[in-house]
Amino acid sequence: MTREQYLNKRNELLTQAQAHLDAHDMEKFNETKAEIEKLDSQFEESAREQANLDALRGNPVNCNPFAMAVNTPTGDPVATFGAASGTPENTDTYEHAFMNFVCRGTPIPEKFQNATTDTTATKAVIPTTILDEIIRELKSSGSIYSQIRMLNIQGGVEVPIVDLIPTATWITEESGAEENQVKADKSVSFSYFGLECLISQTLLANVTNLKEFTDKFIPLAVEAVIRALEIAVFNGTGKGQPLGITKDKRVTNIVTLSEAEFNSYKGWKTKVFAKMKKSYKTGKFFMAEATFQCIDGMVDTNGQPVARTNYGIGADLNYYFGGKAVETVEEDIIASFTDAASGDIVAVFADLSKYGVNSNMQMHTVQWEDHKTHKKYTSVMIICDGKLLDPNGVIIIKKA
């Protein structure tokens, strides 16, 4: 349905609704009102998905979304990552054009459209200088993001896990390299999922210069992307988004703790620490802040503290439990033990360097309008996927 068809149909229904209201026929008025709301919802969803489709559109033969290409002939914005410094999106002129596009919806000039995108001015590639700053902020701001393994491999291709996690073997005189190689009988494949961050245009409407724009736009994009990725690393369903650690059926090391066991070091020692394989003991505990506060100060049978907080300089707090670092996360990622129901996950032990996120981190923007509220949004889109490369060292702790 085109916008013109939508508006014509909507006006027709509004006329009918007014007629029913004037005739005091409330039953038909409510029916027509429901039709209008349904029409609005359908058109909004259709417009949004069309914008996302336009953002992902490209030539699958000539363009690999994860290829670090230079001067890609298709002009797909997702394939321009790593472009030479002389490309149009690196110029001051383009940066100002991009600022006006995001803040005020001003179309990107045609000369830049031809160079950076193969569709109309509804989308734009984020300038390289701003993109570089976003990636730097992601690495420094995201406590979980900074620990995961970033990959840039072709999507849809089965890649042996040993190719992504380097190993070393001895080659003896009696047995050749072929016999001693790690058998790559397990592989991983990544898909192309779109991660969308929505920024209301009203948040940037009063921006007047490039520095002010970058100072506001970068934190908004970074905050949303970090939150979405960090939730996905643990809880992603694998359908249209990365597969999270807690949803991965390959993770079979699952421990259940009763309240008494949770509050005693013996319970943790016999059920959790005993499960840790020596080659995977470099991992960390991930739990809610409230969960750690419940065990902070726990002692062993000799009265020695096993859960403690180290107070660094300034506001830095370093948590440890049984000699393992503890990283606290928001409760919408992992529920606190107090609020968790029976069977809920309350902690995860894992080495996040064994979790891979596949993306070239190329970002571009799409503008769309919420036709119910008539508000305009800028959608920042990233193509990525993620999953565990090695599930063997993961321990999931649940509440009994």
C-alpha cells in the first residue's frame, strides 16, 4: 500500500466515523475507529519494514555484507567499511550533510547519494570519522562488548571452530601433522541480522554545529547498540538476532542451587566450582548487582572470605568470588536471586572471548515516520550476528 492509498483509505474511514458519531450510532463508530487504528498499525509496520529492507538491499553476487571492500561498484553502504580516506563520506562536506540529514531530515545531496548509496535519500552512510568514534566508544563503554571476540567473516558459510579459536599441537617424527591436527568436526555459521537503534529526531533538532552533533549523536547510538548487543549475548533467541549463551542448547553444564546452597560456600564449591574445567578457569561470573551483594562477604569453613569487593581509586569497584572476577549486569539480562523465580537463571560463568560477534561494524542510517504520532526517527542499522564458539566452559546457575 502506497502512502497515497493509505491516506485516501484513512480519510474515507474518518468520514464514515464522523457520520456514525453524528448519528449517535456508537457501535458502528467504534467498529470504524478500530478499522482506522488497524490501518494505521499496518501501514506503520509496512513503512518501517520497507525502510529496513531498503537499508539491507544490495547485490548479493557483487557485494558481501561482511566484505571489507574498497570502491565497491554496487555502492552498498554496508560494503564500504574500510574505504580509502579519499572517499566522499570522509569529507567535511559530507559530515555536515549527514548532520542535516539526521537532525532535520534534509536529503543527502545527489553527488553523495551516487557515491555512498544506490537508493534515494531515505538512508545515508555514517561518516567514517563518526563511525570510528562510535566503535571506540563501544569498546571502552561496554563491559560485555569489550570482552567478546569480534569477527569479520562471510555470512552463511560453515567455518570450523578451530579456525576461529587458534590451537597448537606437537608434530613428532613418528606421526605427521595430519594425525595430530585438531579435528574440525564442529563448525559455526553466521547469518545477516539487522540491529536497529532508533533515535528521535526531536533529540537532535536544535543541533547547529558538527561538534555538538557528534557529542550528542555518538553517545545516543553507542548506548542503544551496547544495550541491544549485551542483552543478545546472554538472551538472544537466534531468530532474527544473535544466539545468546543462556539459549544455546549446546551448553549442558547447568547447576541448580537451593537458597541454602546459594548462601553457603559449600554449595557453590561442590556444585559450581567443582564443575569448572581447568582449561576454562579463565572465565568470569556474570550476575546481577543484587545477587553479588547477597554473597559479598561469604566465608569458607575456615572463616576466610571468598566473596569480596576491592575498592580501587575513585569509584572503581572490583568484585571477586572464589578467586574469579565477577561482572555485574542489569537485571533484564540476568535476574537477581531474590527476584528470580524457581528455574530462573541467576548467574553465568563464562569466558566471553569464546563468544563471537560477526560484523564489519559498518553503520548507516534510515529515516522513517511513525504515522500514529507523526514523529520522525533516525534508525541506525548494523548488520551482525553472534553465538558461542566454544560452549564447553560455560556454567549456567539456576535458582531451585
